[in-house]
Amino acid sequence: MENQEYSVGLDIGTTKIVAIVGRRNAHGKIEILGVGKAKSLGVHKGIVNNISQTINSIKAAVAEAQSSAGVPIRKVTVGIAGKHIRSLQHSDYIMRENPDKFITDDDIEALKDQVKKLVMLPGEEIIHVLPQEYKVDSEGEIQEPIGMHGKRLEANFHVVVGQMGSIRNIARCVREAGLEMEALTLEPLASSEAVLTKEEKEAGVAIVDIGGGTTDIAIFKDNIIRHTCVIPYGGGIITEDIKEGCSIIEKHAEQLKVKFGSAVPELEKDSTFVTIPGLHGRPDKEISLKTLAQIINARVEEILEMVNTELKAYGAFEQKKKLIAGIVLTGGGSNLKHLRQLANYTTGFDSRIGFANEYVANDKNQYLKGPEFATSIGLLMESLKIRDKKQVLEVEEPVQEKSQPETVATADTNTVTQQAPVQEQEIVNEQHDNKKAARLTFGQSLMEKVKKFFEEVE
């Protein structure tokens, strides 16, 4: 099997590292070839804090994925999160040299490059520049400006920023695990690809991905990304609270949370207890499920209040910005019993659990149904998009080269219909050398900078 036939998503999480190998079938669905999973030992709250342990965990997950898929893994699309991630809104514009020519991808890229020149805080780097709405001359609220004519091209952007040190650490771990990073993607954006529908993005929806170390949020309205953020609390801190509150070891605390945990104490009976075995001959310990739920509830309410704060910052309670589709809860933390009811009560929005297997064709045993796989499947989908774009470019280039003599032959004619191909060919010729670079995804362009940095260091 050729390497280009399949893609790989690599989710470097706080509690687990998942590698998923897949390809697109004839019906457009994703066919999973292999899955690898390993315990994450060197990541804290989405940030790498132990290089060697993270490398070993990545190697273990990738080796398992390779074994189950029966194919070699070289390129991966990786997710990034962590408390260092922040986002901002920015408007910018360019004045086009020749307004008679229609707007192309190159004009869009030039506008994005203008935004990338923004001065950030020391040590910060722009990860994503996401266009929201365009304006051509005096005409606003344009979703797709390509093909239009105009002198001034303007857009509102959602800019995602992160610490360069954290980005370099992830790049180094992937590189030293023997892999090449195809792209770097913000994890809530990846999760949204896997669990949200077009109708939800149109109506207005917030995805809340509760992971082990962080809770990632992305808000969509009118099919446009409006707000992203990372809250530095997740399922791990709930386990820590249970461990401290019940005076038990972390292993037992995690088992209690997963098997018996509830986010609403009122729905648990006072008379129900669970027995935890004592350590090294010590007596067993009985814990009330209501007490357990009270510990969990306190922390979950705190996390949901932070989510509420972000919703208010976006303006979700205003009529024009209202999230008609409510909230979609995903990530491993969304498996917590009665979480949906508590989210409904705390935020005032209807919510549902987002399962990641909607786009997967061959998940017969429902292994990937769990919301904890939302990010990794989303990263796989992003990787497949990158591969599809490359294939389109490879098909387009020979066609354009072949049509060049024909367009030159009609260069002296004066009709509008014959001049249009000449203008298109001029654009192709001007940008021929850096055409592929101009059409790289944001993650890929960022990776070029990271690669250049390491080459300079070496």
C-alpha cells in the first residue's frame, strides 16, 4: 500500500496518546485501518513537561497502530492544546495592484500573511489565522471572495496564538519518535470536525471537549468559527479531588470516578456505598456514592462556570449571537454520569454528548464510539483533507502547463471571454515557484518555521 493512500492523526493528550490510521472509502466515509493507544506519561495539562517519556509514549502508540494497520507510519497530523493557547479577533486589509483581475487564492494568502505580521507577546507564535467574513471594496458579509473583482480586500480574522516553546517541544517529540509532522492543529477545531454537523455550525453551537488535563472550547455561528479557548482543568483534577477527599490512591480514585461517579449528588441515594480495598492489610474503606458525587459536583460546576464565562465573553446570551444548537459535550470527561443535565442547568443551553464515530464506516465493535476519540478522529480527518488538497494540486499543475500555449495564442485578441484565460495564466506564471507554499494549510506553514528553527540549531 502506498503511503499517500492513508493518513494518520496523532492526539498527544494528558492521560493518553492515540494514533489512528485511516483512509477515505468510495462513499466518502473514513475507513479505520488501525488504532494505537498508550498512557501519556510526559504531558501535564496539554503541555509536554518530560521529553523522553513523551517520546516513548508516542513510539508505543504508533507501534501499536502500525501493527494493527499493517502499514508504516511516517507522517502525522498532531493536535495542540494547553493553557498557553489564547485567541483574538483582528481585522486587516490589502490593496490589490490590479483590480481588473479577479480575486484568487494568492490574494487570500497575501491577506493572511499580512495578519501573521501582527506583533505578539514575547515567546508567542500565531498558530492559526482563520478568516471569518470578507469585505470587497464597500460590499460586506462575503463568505467566499474568490472570483470577485475589487481593489480593497478586507476580512475579519480569528487568530489563535500559542507559546513557541510548547510548539517546539511537541515538534521535537514527534521528530525524535521517528515521525514527520504534516500539520499542527488546535485540538478543539479537530474535535469539532469529528462531532459537529453543518446544521449545528450554522445555527450556533459550542463544543466543549473535556479531556484529561484541559477543557477545550470552540464556538461556531453561521458556519464561522467565532471563539476558541483552553481551560486548564479537566478530568484529571476531578480524580485528584476524589483522591484527596476520600484519602485513597489515584488508581482507585479514577476507577471510582469512571464506574460510580455522578455530577448531580441529588440523584444519588444516601444508603449506597462502595468498598475500596485497604492497602497492605489495612481495613477496607466504605465510601458513600452521594459523598463521591458531591466531590465531583464541586469541581465540575467550577469547570462549567468557566465555560459559562467564555460563552458570555463571546456574547452567546445576546439575541443575534444566540447558540440555537446549544452545547455539544465531548472528550473522555463527557462520559461522566448526569453531566449533560448539570450542563443544561448551569449554562441554560440544551446539550448533547458528541460521539466521534459518525463519519467512521467500519467501527462495527463500537470501539471508537467513545467521545474520548473525538480529537484523534478529527486530526485524522484534517490529515485526509491535506492529502486531498495535495492530490488536487498534482492534477491541476499538468493541466495548467498544457494549456499555456493555447492561452498565449489568444493573447492578442480583445474579447473579454478570451482575455480571462490569459489573466489566469499570468497569475499562475507569477506565482509558479511558490504556488504550493501559498496553498499550505496554517498548520503546515507553521511546521515549515519549526523545521527551519531546528535546522538552524543543528
